[in-house]
Amino acid sequence: MVKVTVDGIVVDVAPGSSALQACEAAGKEIPRFCYHERLSVAGNCRMCLVEVSGGRKPVASCGFPISNGMQIFTDTEVVRRARRAVMEFLLINHPLDCPICDQGGECDLQDQAFGYGADHSRYRENKRAVTDKYLGPLVKTVMTRCIQCTRCIRFSTEVAGVPELGGVSRGENLEITNYVEKALTSELSGNLIDICPVGALTSQPYAFSARPWELKRTDSIDVCDAVGTNIVMQARGASVLRIVPRINDEVNEEWLADKGRFVVDGFRRRRLDRPWVRVDGKLQPASWADAFSLIATRLKGVPGARIGAIAGDMCDAESLMALKDLMGMLGSPNIDCRQDGARYDTSRRDFYTFNTGIAGIDEADALLIVGSIPRQEAPVLNARIRRRFVDAGRGKFPIAMIGAPNADPTYTAEVLGEGPDTLGKLAAGELPFAEVLANAKNPMIIVGHGALTRPDGQAIAKACWDLAVQVNAIRPDWHGFNVLHTAASRMAGLDLGLVPGPQGRDVAGMLGGGVDVLWLMGADEFAVHDIGPDTFVIYQGHHGDAGAARADVILPGVLYAEKPGTYTNTEGRVQRAFRAVMPPGEAREDWRILRAFSEVAGRKLPYDTIEALRARIAQAHPAYGQVAHTRLGATDTTPPQAGSMAVAATPFHPVIADYYLTHAVCRASPTMETCSGIYVRPATEAAE
Amino acid sequence: MSTQPTVPTGAEPTHFAFDAESEQQIAVILAKYPPERKASGVLPLLYVVQKQMGRQTGSAWIPRIAMDVVAERLEMAPIRVYEVATFYLMFNTKPIGRYHLQVCTTTSCWLRGSDDVTAACKKATGIRAFGETSTDGLFTLTEVECLGACANAPILQVDDDYYEDLDGPRTLELIEALKRGERPTPGPTIDRLNSAPAGGRRVLVDEAAIKPQGQG
């Protein structure tokens, strides 16, 4: 550690730190625009000037390396005057349009101009004006406001891995642009809005909606993928107006995928806000009591084996537990949370978990991805892989993929083969990458749902496990077997046992008349049209989508923004979300609906409060006893069951056809629809 | 004021490929860099593009499609090439005339009469302001900063050639010659060898003094 004195305060900082980091360690706030903790140092805004003993000029602290015994002064007359001068230069070309700027109230330039700005401008000439650029439907640009900090260039190049932004021309004519009028091809483009310190890049869908001080902030968890990104829901009145990421270094650092961010305008469209029952083939509005009694009547005399339930991909653990318990009360073994038909051995948790952990990616030194396209299935996790790839340096983090993805993974990945037969070749050491895995200290294998949703999914999982054991990736201090989930509710569903019991039917078995009464809880992503014509369908959910269209009774549930809930991400991390807004109309929290119905059905569920329900969940699975997460190694290398099918040679197919339209909420979102039209449809049409 | 190149509609070609001559030059250029660092060759490659466009179309400029070809050849992101090409004023990102007249107007040239050179250029070509191309498409007039030949001020750079020690009438003459399709010899337009004194040597004229060293 290096000893540095900052304004008389002695601090110990790691060697190689910058003067700015030393100042922060001493609790001094240094103004900055271009410096960002997670991006490379550019040093071009000059706002972070400090004085250093022995130096004749102020230095930019963000890029100034510390040395032992260095003395830094952050609050001298020279520093203050230098910063005031920098601010004056920055403001020369910055328009005075704060009243109509969406960044107003959360603008770094605005805030710092309060500290270092002058009360008037001495600049009499014309300000420069820059034409706005087209960066796609999500990021709105007002480039005249740009102060050229280049954070967006560095973000797109370094983090998002799509080097599409740059600074063209020079001097006064320097412009931040993509040069070609083309939408940014990143699933992380919304983060540009957050990192832009001024109002140059703002949110297009949120434009002119609200001021930051009007918004009520609620901590929540993103359920659009299984990463469990920590988010803040910002609401005014009854509507969530925007979603921004919350910093959690263990999960999402400070990034959020575009779907999780911009899905918000689907929250109040196509909502189911009252119960409906089907009368003479047409859905009619009904009261809760009528809806419940209709279901209870229909259930009378139906044996448990003829009742089934399917849980959707966005459910919270509480609802899943209540559904599981209700089916238990009704004597039904037919319950499934795997709409996509994925196959897992659920006998042990590490057979279906991202065991290495998202933070564990930073420690890995070789990666094999099997039947997964992380860029689409979990963009934030993919950014983590990319960061590891970049940090490790050329050739130090070899990555290979089995299953040829169409999308650029944003890092160099060797495609070993198209189908799972390649795994056999790897195990036999026939491919050079086998040696790479074997020589790696911490190898990682990611199995995606492109593999697990196949009939031979379990056999592939076992083959991956065997390979992991073979390369010593499963040991007490490192677990290199990873399942990358795509559904936010899947981990909780598997943990809480929402899989068919003995002689129970899975999703496919419940279709085509396999059951007489089918309870869908937010389930829209399966072959709804294959439900038997005589099956009585109850749809409990928040959006009028495929499931609701087929339903005989609709029970209006709520969105993740409207209920407190527990979510488990793909690495098994249990996280809590809070209620941001009240549900619309007569919609109710899902577990309360199930609890209320259980009483009507005469089989009362034994919990009346969410605390009691959470205690029940903790009893069902010990991981839910507290909101915490520890990464575990494995002492038991027994492989998962291989299932009945042997590994076939057919190529893997991507599980996500359209990143922007994967669930009912984004299908109700005009923004997601636009994105799909711009990004996905032209590509699919070109492929056809 | 946006400097995003506004290439006239229809001027942007839809296809660009290096010809045999360019390929030969590229092979020489890329041999200088280790393969994983070949992005360093972006500047010389852009020059190759500009030269080839000059040969093929009579207008030495770099269309965007060509920048994409360079990016592909050097395995770098296209935007990185756009950044370089737009940063350096030596690269023309818009079509230019057959001859690129670059008048130096920095102090030395200005003191020595670059205003006359500029006026002569405008008169001979019909161009009204810097940055414009003459109606016959032959000339583009550009104002450039110091060309580093102050001893021979004022200077007019035509494409890659320096015409030095100019004045108004000699500039007119030069442009008329270009119009006729001639290429006068570059260098001083007065009686002078390179930067040597006008009218011949003035110092060290005595024979003894010019004896090679070590013999005296």
C-alpha cells in the first residue's frame, strides 16, 4: 500500500491507484465528467484538477498515478480557480436549455456548475450547434449539449463490445457520432443514458415525462431475464415511469439490459384489471366472488390427477409456493414451471444453478458455452464475460462455443461445433480446446437452454458435468458447472419443487386434454393452442396475452412492480423486490389470490401474511431463509441423471427468437415492439 | 455548424475495391507491422485509397464505403477508421476537384503575400471561397495551415506538389498550365535551387572554403 496525504489526511491506497482514487479514499469529492469507475481513463474533461506537491501546474487527478509520500491538495485557491476556468470553457458551448432538458435535476454539469460556475457568461460569440444523431429508438440525442467526455464511446467499445460510437472531426468540430445513421446494435444501449453526464443522451421513450424530484424510488429486481439485475423503479402516482439500474457489484455492476429498462411502457397496457369469466364462449366481466365460485364448482368432483398448473417465467417465489401448496391441497401432482420444456435433474441444487456465480466469472480462465447465446439470454452477464475477456488480455481467457450463434458474442469465441456431439469430441481430447480446458485453473462450462430444452437435454447436461469433472472444474473451492437460465422464476420454481410429482404430468402432458382443469399462473410462453378443447382453463396473470385469450376464467394478478416479491437469479441468489405502485383496478397480488381461492375451495392455505408465507418458503428450501448468497464449491462430483434419451447430433437452436418480445409485458410495450421492428425483423427477413 | 460530411447525393459510390497497384502498395505497408498490430496501417492505407480514387475517378477523396473496406482489411471497427479519416484534413471525405489547390495562409506565407496567391487562385478558377470546387470540376481550393516550407513562402500545394516562392501572376500562370493538362515542375518558381538564395550562392563563395573536410 502507498501512503498519500490528501489535504492533510493520510490515506493508504493500493499501488497503481490514481490521485482521484486517493482523494476519494480520503473522503474528498472530486468533480469529474469523463472519469467513470468502470471505464478506461480518458482524462479529457479536466474537471478533476488537483494540486500535487512539487508540481507546478494543477494535474488531472483521474489519470495521475500516486507515489509514496505524495501530497495532494484538493481545496486550494489554485485548484478552485482552475476548476472554475474549466467549467467556464465547458459552458461556452453548452446551451442554456436546462428548463427543457430531460437531464435537468440529475445532471452532473448542472450540479457542478453550482459549485464551480460563474454567475454570468463572458462569452459573446456564437455558440456551436451540432446536428443530432440517430442512435436507434431508445437513445435520444441532443448533441449540442455534448461536452465530449467520451464516456459513451468508451462504454460502447469497452463494456458493450459494439465499437460503433466515435468522435469524428477535431477541435471545435469534434462530434460524437456513429457516422452512419444506424441504430446501435447493443442490448445494453440504455446504459448510455445513465453514463452521459449531461443531457446529450437521454431516454427516448421517457422524454419529457417527469422530473427526477417528482419520482418515488423503489428498489426492485428485474425479471425480464434470469440475471436478477438490481433496479430502481421510479414512479409518479400510479405509473412506473422509468427503470434504472442499481449498483450491485456481485450481479449487474451498474448495468441494465434494454429489455429490463424499456419494458416499462408495457406496464399499464393490455392489463387484466378485473376478473372475467367465459359465458357462452365470450369473456364477460365478473366479480371476484363469482369467478372463485365458478372455479370451485368446476373443480368439484375432479380428481387431483386431472388438475394441472403451469407457472410462468416472471413469477415471484411467494406466488410459486402458494400455487404449489394449492395444487398439493387439491391432490394434484401435475405442476410445472418449465414452460419451455427444459429438462433438469432437480435432485441437487447445483445441477441447475449457475454455480460459478456471476462475480465468479472474474476468476475463470477458460470458458465453454454450450447451447446458449448469453448476449441475448442475459446481456448483463454477457458484459461480465466480455469484461473478463478484455481484462485478461490477449488470449488469456479463451472462450469456445458449441452451437453457432448468429449474433456476435462481443468477444472472440471459437465455435467448436454446432451440436452436442462436439462435447464427446472434447471429452475424448480430439479438439485443441480440450487441452485449454484441462490446463485452465478455473475452467467454466455454461449450459444454456438451447441445450436443455431439447429432448436429450439431460444427457447434454450430464455430458457437460462429466467434462467439468474431467477438467477438474468441480472441486471444493470452484464449481465450474453452470446452467444459464432465461426465466426469472425458474430457479425459485425448481427450488420450491414446481415440477411434476410422482405420476405427474409436465407441460406437454397437460396439453391435449391431459388434464380437465388447467391453472395458468402468468404462463403464456408455451403452445397455448394445444390445450385440449374441453380443458377448463384458469388464467391468473397481469397481461392479456396468449394465456388469457384461451382462458375460461381470468383472475387479474399483478406485475413485479406492484408486489413485494422474492426472486432467485440464475446463480441461486435470493433477492427481494418491493412494491413500487399499486395494481390497477381489482387486480391482486398473486399469492393472495391463491390464498383467497383456497378458502372458497374449502382447502385453506395456512398463511395469511407474506411473512408467514416466507417462513413457509424458508421451510421448503433453506436457501430462502435469508436474503443472501454464498458461492459454493462442490465436494460431490456425482453427475446428474442423464434422462432416457441419448445425446443426439442435431445442431443447437437459439432459444430466443426475438430478444425484444420474450414475454407478455414486452409484447404489450410499444417501445419493445419498435425495437423488434428495427433490430430483429430486418435480420430475420434477411435470413429468410 | 455540423461537419458531418455531407457528401452530395449520388456521389457516394456503392462499391470500392483496391486495384492491383493499391494492393502492391498495401503489401509493402502491412509488412511493416506485426499482424496483430496491423491497425497501425490505417493512415497509409487511407492514403492508398485516396490515391486510387484520384487515379480512377479524377477526384482524390475517401468515400465511406472505402473506409469500411480499410476497416475490414485491418480488422478494426469501421468507426475507428472514420475517426482517423475525419481527424486529418489531408484526407478528403467529400469529392474534390481534379486538382487540389492548398494555399498556406499561416504567418510566414501571409507576410510574403499569400493573399495574392489566394486571389489569383480565385480569379483563375472562379472559386469564391475556400472549400469550394470550381464549376468545371477541375479545382478545389482549400486553406491549410503551415506546410513547413516557410523559407520558400508563399506556397501553394497542388495535390502532393509544393509550388514555392509564388506571387499573383505566377500563380495564375501555374493554374493556366494545370488547365492545359500540364504539370509544371514543382519547387521554387523563381531563380533559386530549393531553399538556396535567389540568384545563386551568396556565401562560402571562395574556393578554399568548400574543400571537403579533412583535406585542409
